[in-house]
Amino acid sequence: MSLLKWAIFGLLALPLAEVIVFIAVAVKLGFLAAVALTILTSLAGMAVIRSAGSGEVARVRTALGDRVITRVELDGHGFLTVVAGFLLVIPGFITDVIGALLLFRPTRSLIHAALRRAVGRAEAQARGPAVVDLPPDQWRHVPDERIGHKPSGEPNP
């Protein structure tokens, strides 16, 4: 199964998983405590987004709206901080845990490095291959003296 299919499956299964986890937390802590914890994490997410600044929020909104994340958006850790804030705002304990993990510097650094590698590979693939492979009838061999290169044994003038 491709990565895209797994991502779609995960997004469709997330609400069901969030409900199951909420029920488990409500059984353990009580319903009102679970609701209060959900509200507190949403307020914490709003505080994180506000502290990140409107410029960072605009960069995230533009990147997600265009569905293109480039290295420009990933400069610094502000992008992941805003994403962490959005995850905290979404009601549910699974997204809260992921958002909280993104707020810790070691976790954020690991994810930041992985995203930069993935974006770099995607940008390299978009540029195309570094070598152009031509059919034999579209190229010909040019002797070294015609292109100005000297054989390795001869000194340059």
C-alpha cells in the first residue's frame, strides 16, 4: 500500500481513535476532567500560535493552502511550532500528544531534519535528473581538442 493510501486511511481513522481515547481518559479521570483537559490543551494551543506570531502563521497557511512546503517554510523552527499549536487546538488527546511532542526541542529538531530531507528530495525530483540520457541518433562524440580540453598528461599553456 502506498504512503498516500496509508495517510488517507490514518486521517479517516483519526476521529474514531480520538473518540476511543477520549472515552478511555473519561473512564480513568472522569468525564468533566477529560472535557476540562481538552479545553485547557486547546487554550494552550491558541497561546502557542499567538506566541509564534502572525508571520509564521501566514507562512503555514500559505504553504498548506498551496499544498507545497518548500525549504523556505522550513527555515527555523517556527513552522513546526505553529503546526504544534494547531494540533493542540484540535480537540482530541492523540493530536494533543503529537502537538506537545512537537514543542520539545529534540523532537522538533528530529522532525525538522526529516522534513528538510524529504522536501530536498522532492525539490530535486521536480528539477529532473542531473544527467540527460539521449538516444544514440541525437548525440555525437566531439574530440577533446575541439572543446578546448587537454589530455591529462600535457601541461596547460
